[in-house]
Amino acid sequence: GMQWTSVAMSEVGVISGENTHAEFAEQISDAFRNAAKVIRPSVVNIEVMSQRPSDGPGNRASQQVNTGAGVVVSSKGYILTNNHVVGSTSSSIKVTLYRGQEFTAKLIGADPATDLAVIKIDAPGLVAATFHDSDEVKVGDWTLAIGSPLGYEQTITAGIVGALGRTDIGITDYEDFIQTDA
């Protein structure tokens, strides 16, 4: 139970003997808040308006709206997102930054085999995310996920890495996923 947890945590230097469980919980919360503060300016909301052709004579084309998230990978305006968000028939891509500014994006490239796409906006002061070596990730590491599920912008969830090297899932042609419950 709790006593075993505090002994194990102190043995690996996470908390000292003077810290209470409440103080330890507050330290973890501080770490999550700080991580969110760092990454949120690099995460964008994406809204794509596409024309869907009519499905028969006399029917008019309809508009379809897809939403998703992306991450700024360059202060020059390049944003990495999913191909399934932007697709290849998008007529209008709107990007909303963390503070609410909206920009029209241009599709630079898309790869359905990996479900990745790159879009670009012209905006000053963009904060690019910092990337780290995924080979350093270990099962059990804490992780945060931030995005726009169901259109809810800047949603953050936490979890741990559950597995590495997941393949044969059938989502993309090339698979080597990090599984997380975040």
C-alpha cells in the first residue's frame, strides 16, 4: 500500500523522507502544469472545410468539417498533423493558435501511408515544439497528450507509456507506435 510506495519512491530519489504524500502529489502536479505551460503554445487546433461532391443528379455538393490538432515544428510556420485531418480534397484549412489567433493554412504535403501531413501558416512569433529521441522512451514513463478531441481545443490528458514498438494495428502502412493511456 501507501507505505511501500513511499519507501520505493524515496529509494529512487523521487521524494525525500521529509516529504509528505500531499507534498509529493503537489510536486507531480507542478511538473504536469509546467510541462503543459511549455507545450501548449506549440499545439494548434485545425479545422478543415471540404466540399463533398453530390451523390446523384439534382443533389448539391455539401460541406464537410474535420477537426484535429497539430504541432508547430518550425517557427517559420510549419505544422505537423494527421493526413486524415487535412485529407487531399480540403478547400480551406483554418489554424487556431493557443491564444485564439486564426490563420489560413496551406497544405505542403501529405502521406496517407503514415497518416502524416504538413501544413504551413504565415504567423509571427510561433513557438516550435522541442523534440526528443523516442529511443529514450521507456515503458512506465509519464506522458502527456494534448490535442483537440471532438473539437475541444487544448485538452490535456496524462498517463504512462504502456508499450513500445506496437505494430500490425492496421492504422497506417508503417507502424512502430508508442502505446500510452494518456
